[in-house]
Amino acid sequence: MKIGCPKEIKPQEFRVGMTPNAAREAVANGHEVIIETRAGTGAGFEDSDYVNAGARIVDTAAEVFATADMIVKVKEPQAVERKMLRENQLLFTYLHLAPDPEQTHDLLASGATCIAYETVTDRNGGLPLLAPMSEVAGKLAPQVGAWTLQKANGGRGVLMGGVPGVGPAKVVVIGGGVVGTHAARVAAGMGADVTVLDMSLPRLRYLDDSMRGEFKTAYASKGNTAELVAQADMVIGAVLVPGAAAPKLISRAQLSTMKPGAALVDVAIDQGGCFETSRATTHADPIYEVDGIMHYCVANMPGAVARTSTIALGNATMPFMLALANKGWQQACADDPHLLAGLNVHAGKLTYYAVGEALGIDVVSPNLVVKQAA
């Protein structure tokens, strides 16, 4: 199979879909790897690293898309990239379709087969290709939130850990999953007073038992959430519904109950955001103010630490990429129900139910699609 990796073109996206190590593994398995020139530069990988791994370098993304049987990326294909997709081509990347009808319709029109990193599952019910980026984004969230809180950036001017005689920042993390746990640990490590909200009592029990008092936990009832948000200097939105649009957990009306200059960090922005007033921003212009509350809603937070993120993502995606290349997508998905869960689009048909529900599009069973394609 010919595996292609173009340079990412989303603003301030410095990650790359394939590391040189992944390219080397693919070549060792008998595949041809085609890399757009300078695709890995933002993550610290030079063209020579890919050449030494056995890959071929081409000058343009158009050459990658025209040549490759499978396209491996990081972020969802942008409009110009979607126009280059073709029938029977395989796309393997993050998609986040539920809040993005334009992308969804373009992918359906392309005739390509699209497997989304964020909906591939594992035997424990986890999301193994989302988890490494969730870990990165969770650890970044208190860091960027602390920056947002600085007075020069429009924030309250509150130091996360306080100083003797002055209390620490109050941080509320909504969601106790991968993002929320890492965010809470880092915020607590910075000295903040941290509370994690979740609706799963077993998860709250696990956090209490395993974190040994690093932070507090509370049940995410509407009353508890409203009370704690009103007291917070920073709120980190870390709620995920796999493949679906994020629920709106803080309304615009609630902003008036918050402390002026408090910071909202929306880690769920790729899925539409979990605050009513959230809109996607970039690393170049990351924050904005609504009703006196500062919002940080960068849609590709892990791109800020591109080398760490690229290597972590490459480690997670490599086995699935090799399975798709070695077996073809039909057989790979037939053999692995967890990879099948990543199938979102095939030959003009939507195959992921949460996306169909969010966008009002009819869905075809992924199992049926695999059987028909075999």
C-alpha cells in the first residue's frame, strides 16, 4: 500500500501524522511511504529523517493525495484537502464530525473511507487514540489557564498557588476522565485549590482513592456545578461524549454569577465546546472575553507541544495504521471491532450513529458496510 502524510495546514498546527519511526515500520512491512516536504519540521523531524527511514519526499500535498492509497494526518482535513480526497481512498486522522456539518458533507461527497482516531475503542471501553492527546491537553489546560488569569491578558490577576497570607486560585474541573484527571493533578501541583466534578460515583470514588487528597471531588449536579463555578477563578471543561457534540455545561446566563476576569478553558472545543459561549480559537489569538469572563478555546491545544504530542500520537496510531495497510481496511475492521468503531464514513455513507444523531443524517451500520465491501 502507498501511505501518504501531508503537512498539516490548520493554523498553528505543528504536529505531523507520521513519525520517522512509523515510516520505518511501514516500509519494513513492505509499504511505500510518501511524505510532503517539511511535514515534520514543526515537531523536530527533518526530511532527511524520513529519507533515512525509507520514505519518499514529494514537494506538495497534491502529490501526496494523488499518489497515496491511505492518507495519515493529525487534524481533520481542511476544505482544500477535502477536495483532493477521492473514491476508494482511505483517510486515517482525527475528524470530530458531530459539530462540523460542512466537513461531514464533503467527506460523504468524496467517496473516501474515513476512520476517525477519536472513536477507535479498546477492550476496556477506552479511546486509545484520543487518550494521549487528552493527556497532553489535560496537562496543558491549567498552564494556559494560569496564563489567561494574568491581568495583562484580561484575567483576574490571581496566582495559581497563592503566596503566604494569600489563598490559591480556586479551580473547578468539569469531567473526571483522562483530560480532567490530568488537568486536576497539574493544577493541584501548581498549588491551586482544585475540585473535580463528575456524574459517575464509581469514577469519583476511584479519584478519591487513587489521588489521596491531591484534589477534592464533587457530584456534578446542576446545583453543585452552579455553586462551584460561581466561586471559581478557573473552570476547565473536560467532558467528552465519544463521537458526539459536547454537552453545554455552562450557559451564558451563568457567566454573570462568576468572578470578573475568571477563566474558562474549554478542552472539548473540538467537539463543539462544553460552554455555551465557546468558539474555536487558535494559538495565534487564543483568548477572548464574554461578559467579563475570559475564554481559552484553542481547538488544537496539543499542537503547542508538537514534538511530545506527535511522538505520543504516533506510538498509539502505529499498530492500527499497520493493520490497515497490511490487511486493507475491510479485513482490518472485520478482524478488530475496536478499529471498526473508528469507521465514520464510507463511500458516501455515514457509519457513526452519534454523528448522524447530531447532524440529522441517516446512518448505515458499520458492520453492514464492511460485509458489503468485502
